[in-house]
Amino acid sequence: MAPTSEYRVGKPLGDPSISWTWFPLRHLCHWWDGTTTDLVYGYVNPLVILLIVGALTGTVMCALTLIGRSSRGTDRNSTG
């Protein structure tokens, strides 16, 4: 992480206006001179998408496994 002072180098004094969105994940500082600084790194949005896809894939695979076991009538505790 960079120190907070690095985000304000060469910028006018005063608090910037801030805007943010959930998708794509973004947190922008709007400076008085018209420039913006995005505080969310570029690799964060692809990483979030990969995590969501992985979680959904795991959930679907688990559900299909459970459905397959119940339709065959097999049980781990059965002796047959």
C-alpha cells in the first residue's frame, strides 16, 4: 500500500469529491482541477469475477454430486 500522501502529490488542497460503484468495483477521487484518481487497482475486478465464478462452479458441482447420489440411492453408510 502506498502512503496517503502519494495520492495527493501535486493536487490542489481541499477534500476531493468521491464516487464509487459496486460493479465494476471503483472508488474515484474527483479533484478540484478536474482530474480523477482511481483507488481500486486494475487487478481487483478480474480477481473478484474469478472468485465469483469459482464459487458458483463449486456450488453447482456440489449440488450435482448430491443430486446424483440421491437419484442412485447410494449411501456411504450402506453395506451393499
